[in-house]
Amino acid sequence: MTRVVVFTTGGTIASRYDADVDGFVPVVSGDDLVAAVPGVQVAAEVEVVELANVSSTFLTPTLVFEWCRTVGKRLADPEVCGVVVTHGTDTLEESAYLFDLVLDTHKPIVFTGAMRTSSELISDGPRNILTSVRVAADPEAAGLGVLVVLNEEIHAARDVTKTHAEALDAFQSPNLGPLGRISRGWGEDHIRLYRAPRCREHITTDRIEPAVAYVKTVMGTDSLMIDAAVTAGARGMVIEAFGGGEVTPFMADGIDRARRAGVEVAVCSRALRGRPLDLYAEIGEGKWLRDHGVHFSDSLTGPKTRIKLMLALGAADPADVGQYF
Ligand code: ASP
């Protein structure tokens, strides 16, 4: 028998209708959540640890970094073959990517959640827990980094993002597609993995830098938010640039001031797919940003670029942060 530890944290998957507040709230305990999944104890010997029971909107990178250590310690037990983390879907992709960068293990770590609460007809939570436990118990899923399993699909934490506010197939990997899927079979589902991620990264650090600001570029954006973040003590800043990796010329002075103040700046693309480029040379464009010491995030989304910069700033002196980008 294989032992899988399910760490529960809250979110829609643990939510139910509460008449007092006339809305959904996360109140289902970890034990009750797993007990409601038919067949889960057949898939593996399941142990439940409740880390929290909150909406994932309440989480901070510092708290998730602490959870990473707790999960890492439990994974070191030779009896444990893998773990599942149940999580609210709003920030699931950030926590999964944080775990992916920090935890250096071969054992499967699977994040899952749900788009429907247990109070709604046809909740996806129990099925997502069952398939996630199956993936965590499967030796085929080892060495692939942190996985995100929802709606019968297996995604790499680096690639996946929530693409829909309420649909069951909300989680997708727009750049590269899923790694595999859970396919129906007689008696038992089959885990079908079709590809392995090649660009896995790891950051060794005992600290995460919380003071990393986030600025989005839209038509006509100026330096107001950039300057405000620097004044407020930001150590790092992620700028979500236009699709090709450019910001407006009105942000250039602010970026220059931020760099002179010692703030590490990383740029990502606001387009759903692709990466920022350093081909255009006018003020605020990719070549200009590169020449001003701005880091480029490849095909990471903005929220994941921020997690990476926070960990990189925790791991290294600002001058050495560039090695991670
Ligand atoms: N607000 C919820 C959360 O992220 C949404 C969800 O789980 O789908 O915790």
C-alpha cells in the first residue's frame, strides 16, 4: 500500500453554503473533505493534515513558504510516496509554483481545488481529490515537479493558469498544454502522461522577500505606481509589460529611478502566451529595459514572475538575482 498525505487549506473545495451570511464559506474540515470521496482509501493509504481552512485570497507568499517546509518535512518520511495539497483556485497557481521552485524532491506533489462547492449540484471537488491522490501515488508522476490536477488534466505548476472565473475547465496551460490526463478505464482510471517538463528550476533559500511590488502596463501608464512602490520600500518589482515586452515611455523615468534605488525589476508579458522580447530599442521597449538591468521572465505569468523574484531576492544578493532569470 502507498501512503499519500493530503494537506488541506480551504477554498471552494472546502466550502459550503452558509445561510447566516447567504454565501459560500470554507468550513468543511480536512477529514470530512477526504471522507466524502468514494474510493479514496482504495487508491492509497491516505493521511490528512489540515494546514488551514481559508479562502486562498487570504494567503501570503510568506505563509505558503512556511507550508512548503512543513510539507517538505513530511515528504522526507520514507513511508510517504507523495502528497496532495487542496487549495482555493484563486491563488493555487502561485502556491504550486512556489512549491515547485523550493521543494527539491522526486516524489509527486499534486495541487488541486474545485470550481464548485459541495452545496452545488455536481461538485468537482471529490473527483479532483480522487484523481489527485491517484497521481500522487503513481511512480510515473515522480520527478516531474509540482503538478496541478483538476478536471481530469495533469498540468505542470510552471505552466498552468486559471483561465476562466467559473468553468470546470478553468485551469489550462496556454503556452504548452497539459502534461497528461486521467483517462477512464474499467474499474479504475488510467493516468496517461504524454510529456515531461524540461525547464524545471530550483531556488535554494531559507527566506522569501515579501516586498515585491506588481505594476501592470496599460495604454498611457505613467511612473506613479512605480515611484510609490519605491517610496514604500519595495525591494523588487514585477512589471507586466505589453505583449511584446514593452512598457510605455512614461514609465521609463520611474524604472530608471527604481533601478538607481537598488530595486530589482523583472518584466513579463501581459499576453496569454509567449515571452517578453528585447528586440525593440525605443525608450521603454525591450532593448531599453535590458540595457537598464531589467530581468526577463520568459513565458512565466506575472504572478509567477513575482513568486520567482521573491525567492530569488531571498536566496541571493540583489546583484546576483539575474542568475535566476
Ligand atoms: N475564493 C476561492 C479561493 O480561492 C475560490 C476557489 O477556491 O475557487 O479560495
